[in-house]
Amino acid sequence: MAKRDSRATQASEPAPVADVPYHRALFGALGWGVVAFALQVVFGGTGGTTGLLIQVGWILIAAVLAAWPTWYAARRRGWPELWKLFLLAAPAFWVLRAVTLILDRLLFH
């Protein structure tokens, strides 16, 4: 009976959190920022140097905000590898990038 109780308490305890530093998640999200910047330069009509700098600012905001859920998920899953963090950051980064593009349209155009 005591063995059954110890298994139940072990199953209900949360998994230990891995030691993944925030800056690694930030680097993973910044990888998508580089991709977004390249796409902006190649396909986007930035409107000159000022427009390009504004877009870089929006990309940095998206990357910093996307790094937080990436870091949280990486700690829970125990994924310190940078390539995994890069892939894990993709959904959050691209959703936030879409939001920043909409905000840019609303505020500056």
C-alpha cells in the first residue's frame, strides 16, 4: 500500500525544470529575426533608411517577446540545443511579427 502512495505522489509532482538560459532562447528567436529582415529587404518596400530602421525595431520587439514563451517551453522540455530553440521559437515569432506588421500599418501609414 505504501508503494502505491509513493507512485501517486511521484506522478503528480511536476517534472524538474532544465537549466536553459534566457539568452539561448533569445538567440533562437533572433535567428528568425534575421530571416524576417532578409525577407523585408528582398521583398518589402521599406521606404528608405528610416522605414528599414523602423522594421528592424519591430523585428527586435517580436524576437524579444517570442523568446519568452520559447524559453519557458525549452525549460519544461529540457531543450538547451540552439537548433531546437530556433524551431521552437518559430510559431511565436511569426505570430508576433504579423502583429507588428499590422501595428506598423495602423501607426505609420
